[in-house]
Amino acid sequence: MHRRQFLLGTGSLLGGVAGCSALSSGSSMIDLTLFNQTDTPYTVEMDLFQADVQSRSDARVFTGRLDVPAGGETRRNEITEAEPLLIRYGAYEENSRLTDQDHSHYYPPGGDDSLTFDIQQSGTVTRRHL
């Protein structure tokens, strides 16, 4: 084997190993939980965007319709990495009547990486700050 071929092969191998360690760097993932404090089922539409990206289409990291039973909860595990996020949401009573539409900001606390929201009796959605 020539010296140049050896160096190229070694560089590729080391680059692959470095890539693997970067992927397993331990970045935490966010869990999303919605608690319904009412006697009516709700559907909450959520969009999560990276806070530091200019284009909305490039920034979107999660979009979903979450059905929350009356007096119950809905949870999605590991929806995205823990990073600064803009969260837009709309709450629909019985999947039809819009009761709240707003946004929230998330900054990773470094401890419990979860997003938790409550649907209040008034139909508004509030974020729990743990």
C-alpha cells in the first residue's frame, strides 16, 4: 500500500469515528405532555420551530395534532432535541371550536427537558414552568 492511500484510508476511518461520537454526544431530547383540566375533549395543534433559523420551513422540528381526552393527558416522547424553540399552538374544544391560539418560547433548562402544558377550564393553554 502506498503512503498516500494509507493516509486517505486512515483519514476516512477517523472521520467516521468522529462522526459517530458527534452523534452520540448526549444531546437530550424533549418530551411533550398536555394535561386536560376540563370535562371536554380537546385537540391541540402544535408547531415547534428552532428559534435561531430564519426560514420557517427549515426551522420546523415538530408538527402535530394531539387529542387530549376529557380530564386526561397525552404525551409524545423525544419529539426533538433540547434547544431554544418557538412553540405555536391552537386549542380546539371537541376538535371544532377554537378556544385559544398563542405561542410560547422554550429555552432548555439543562435539567428536566420536557414541555408540559395544561388546558384550563377557560379553554386556554398554559405552559408549566418546572
